Amino acid sequence: MDSLHNGEFSFSNNTSKQDFELLTKALDASLSGIIITDNRQPDNPIIYCNKAFEDISGYQRSEIIGHNCRFLQKDDRNQTARHILRDAIDNGTNAVVDIRNYKKDGTLFWNELYMSPIKDGDDQVKYFIGVQNDVTRRKKAEDEVKFNQAKMEQRIRERTRDLRENEEYLASIVQTVRESLIVLSPDLKVLSVNDHFINTFKVTREETEGKKLYDLGNGQWNIPELRKLLEQILPTNNPVTDFEVAHDFPHIGKKLMLLNAHRIELEGQFKDRILIAIEDITDRRAIEQRKDDFLSIASHELKTPLTTIKGYVQIINRLIKNYDDEKLRESVGKTSLYVDRLNNLIGELLDVSRIQSGMIELHKAPFDFDHMIQETVGSIQQGSRNHEIVLTGQTGVQFNGDESHITQVVTNLLSNAIKYSPDHKEIGVHLSVLSGFIKVAVTDHGVGIAKDEQAKVFDRFYRVRDVQQKFPGMGIGLYICASIVNNHYGSLWVESEPGKGSTFSFTLPLTSNHTNKNGGDDAR
Amino acid sequence: MMPAKILICDDDEGILDLVELVLKEEGYEVIPEINSLNVANLVGSEHPDLVVLDLWMPVLSGDQVLRNLRNDPTTKNLPVVVISASGDGKTIAMNAGANDFIPKPFDLDQLLGRVKALLEAA
Ligand SMILES: Cc1cc2nc3c(=O)[nH]c(=O)nc-3n(C[C@H](O)[C@H](O)[C@H](O)COP(=O)(O)O)c2cc1C
């Protein structure tokens, strides 16, 4: 095939037709679009296109020949590829571009265009050959990759920012809390502490972080209770809350601290790290103590003149026996009644304050429960001749508890029973032992308490006014009773029907192996 | 028979007067004393049969007075009743060596009963 030489079609007379047909067949067999434009004509019209070009563009030959190829760009003219082509054509050079083109039906396709000039002997460009491939799919795949990459990068940027924000956010929380925080490695090295720790314990970050906890500040953190928490309690009881540690620090002095400790159990890089939050309750305790001291003194001072008043009222009581004046006697009787009530209130004031600050002290020792009940019943019976207290049952138990507190409960229940059953003489006290519990039930046949009032009678101080209007003198007393019973891990409740009377019962567990949060049931 | 002699020390004049009145009424000879610092001397000079002692008193508290009495061989068995309005009065009194404790405010009959019982036991 020698028809094509010097970049120019030249057909020999005998083979020309045959050669040309062969050539067009070959071009039509190509999967790439191929066009030839005539550069010598105005605006570079297409003078040849193969079959594949028709397929790629969707136009027919008749709609193609004679046009400048830019028709494939439709209105999408603002492309860099176009300018590259323009320059290449002006300079008579090669160009390879990916350009957005549109089929006849308007669908976009990416056209990978290879364009090359065919020059004559004096370097003038006669024709341009264009080879087109529809690379939409490849382009799409590439774009997808690019898009995904961009998206991924965006996400990573966002995640990194989130993480940093989170970190800063958490750090700001950690620095803001009014508790000291320490993070320890599994081998008890200090990984980090917050500002509050630094300020409270008057240390620097440098001398703290990275050091062994027990080595800090010449071993001032080598505290037996703290060792016990970290080495014995925390490994088996995670997390530990409200663990009290008292320690005298060399520079800052005596501190009372409440510790929460948490060992990280989550698998991963933080596993077995230990977080400790330390609340300094030194001042709070001191204030509670001062309040308590104040109330002790106040109640002592109030009781002193009351003693004298009570005594003289008693003397007057004796003296007026000789006078036949009912009104006078009644007045003196009322006076002594209210002196007693005032005395009870003063006592309760102190109790309530202690209960509310959680400072009620238990002095536990084994005592003969039945004997205590008999004594208490006996002394109440003496003071209220109008009622008959009937004691039934027995426990036969040496109870380990605070005798004076439990006596207070029984006294309170009995005096309530008497107070609220003015017209019914009998008060019942029943003792029993039920599967590991002592039960004491005090029954009266008096006014009773309506269902919706029953819970209120055990309520705290602030509800007392409510309750007291209906049950004067009852509120604080029962609140204290319930607290005392609770402190012995028992419960106190009431069953009652208005007009028929009430039964106040409490139970106390016989086994004393009840541990509170701090791992001991001793008085604190 | 000579009436029993009772020394009472309380820094509150009202209580001092009251107890003096009641005990005298009952026929006892009473030595009231408001200043706890004088108790030791009075015990030495007056030889009371029983002492009624308040706890919270200025300068020298009741339990200190009591401990001093117990440390002195001549008064180590002298019956002492402690009276106090303090919540932990009973523990303090018993630890210091009191024979009995009566919380304030007290019932006069109760006070008289305890005093009588202690005097009879002595
Ligand atoms: C041989 C040849 C083939 C070309 N093929 C295409 C084509 O397939 N798609 C296209 O958008 N432009 C093609 N062009 C480019 C345009 O015809 C035109 O030159 C380009 O848009 C720059 O000129 P303009 O700025 O006047 O439009 C081709 C040009 C030549 C010379």
C-alpha cells in the first residue's frame, strides 16, 4: 500500500479506487473516532469522519461533514481544553486533551482527543487529523477516585478537628472541675494531673507528671489508706466511690479527702489506667463540726435555765396540792407539759442537725434487747398512769447496736401512741424475731393516720410544718427514729386506719455484717 | 442522827438555788458552791457525805474536779452524782469516776431518789 506518502493521499490510477475502499474500511473498523479537517478552508471544516465518530457523537455523516468540530461542545465553551486546541491549531502543533463534548441527544461524554497536523513541503498545515475516544467511563472512575480521595481527606480533616476539639473540650472540663484529678498508669506513675490538683497540693506539673505516685514530694503520697485503696480494694471493686482518706501533708497541713477511683477496663491503649478524683472536704467537715459544736453549746445553754424552770414547776405542783383550785392546778400541769416539750425540741434540734450532715454517731455495743424494751416501757408507763402498756413476746437477743438511740426510737413511738390515743387506754408493744430480724410493733387504738398522710409523718424537717399541724410534735421525732433505724440497716413503717389506730413497726437485722460504702460499719 | 451533808457545785445560780431548796426540804444539810475551784477545799474542810457536780463549768470542769477527788485517797470513795445537760455528759461522767449521772433537766423525785440510794449504799 503505497498510496499514502509524504503525508498526502496519492492514488495510482489502477489501484486508487481499491486502495481507498480498503483504507476507508480499515478506518471504519476502528473503535476510535477519526476525523480529518481541511485547514486550508475557512474555519477548518471536517472533510472526513469514520463510522466510530458517528457512533461516539450520535450524529450522522451528513450532519458532520463541513462543520467545524466545535459543534460537539454545544454551549459548554468555557473549557481550557478548547484554548489548548485553539493554540495548537494556530501553531500547527500536536495536542492531546480531554474535552467535554455532547452527543446529539445532549448527553455529556468525555472526549479524549488526539489532534495532529499534516503539513505540506513548505511547512504549511494542510489538514488536521483528530482521533477521539469516549473516555466518559474512565473519567468517571477517575473522578470517583479523586472525589473519594477528596472526601476521605475532608473526613480526615474533620475527624482530626473533631478529635482536637473533643480533646480541648475534655481538657477544659478537666481543668474546670473543682476537684483534683490524677491519671495513673497501671504501675502507678502519674500520667497527668489537672490545674486544681496543682493548686490544691501546691506542686508544679514538672515535679508531678511522670513520677511514681508514692515518690511524689518526698513520699508524701505514700499514704497507707491510699495504698490500700489502690492495691487491695480497686483491683476487685472497680470503681470505688467516696473513699475517705485523712492525711497530714508536710506543707499544706491536714487534709480530709474524699476519693473516687476508677480503673479503666476497656480493652485498648488506656486499659488499666487509674483515674482518681479527689475532693477536699477538710473545710466542709470543719464547718459541719463547728455547726455541731454550736448546737451542742446552744442546747446545753438552753437546757440549763429549763432545768430550773422544770424544778420550780414541780415544787409549785407539790405546793398547790393544798389549794382547792382546779384552774390553778390545770395551769401548772400545762406548764410542766410544755416545759417537757420544749426540752424534747431542744434535744431534737441537735439530732436533726447531726442527721442532716450525716454525722449521727453510733456507739455500737451488744445489749440485752428485751431488757432495754422493759426498761423503756416501764419508765413511760410511770409517767402516764392513764394508759396501760401491754408488752407481749420477746426476742431473747443480745443486740449489737446503739442502745441509747434505739431506746430513743421506742420512747418516741410509745409517747406518740399515748399522745394520739387519748380515749383508748391500751397500748400494745409486741416483740418477735423473724428470720434474722428483730421486730418491734407499737400499736395504739387512737385517732389513726389517713393513707396519704402516712408517708409524710417520716418526712424531713421542711415538711414538719405540714405534718405538725395535723400531728403536733410528731414530725421531727419520727424523722429521727427512721434515721436511727436506717443507721442500723433496719426499716420503720406505719400501718394505720383513721379512727381505729396505728401500728408503728421497725425491724433490725441481727447479723451485723452490713458494710457501708467505706467498707466498715463502724461509727464514723 | 446527824442529817447527811451534801455539797452541790453548779455554775448556774438558778440550779444551785433550786437543788439547795429541794435537798434542804428533804432534811439534808446543804453546802452550795458556784465556783468549782473551791470544791476541793470545801470537801477537805466540810467532809460532805455526797457531792452533786455539774460538768461544764468555767476554769475547772466537773470531770476534772471529779478526777482530782478520785486521785486523793481520802476522797476516792466519796459518792458523787454528776448532773449535766450535755449530750455526752454520761460518758464523760462515768469515765471520770462518777457514781451516778442524771441528765438535765431532771425530775426532782428522780434526783432525790438517786441521792438517797447512794447515801444508803455508802
Ligand atoms: C482535526 C480536529 C479535530 C477536532 N476534534 C474535536 C472534537 O472532537 N471535539 C471538540 O470539541 N473539538 C474538536 N476540535 C477543535 C474545534 O474544532 C476547535 O478548533 C476548537 O473548539 C477551538 O476553536 P474555537 O475556539 O474557534 O472553537 C477539533 C479540531 C481539529 C482540527
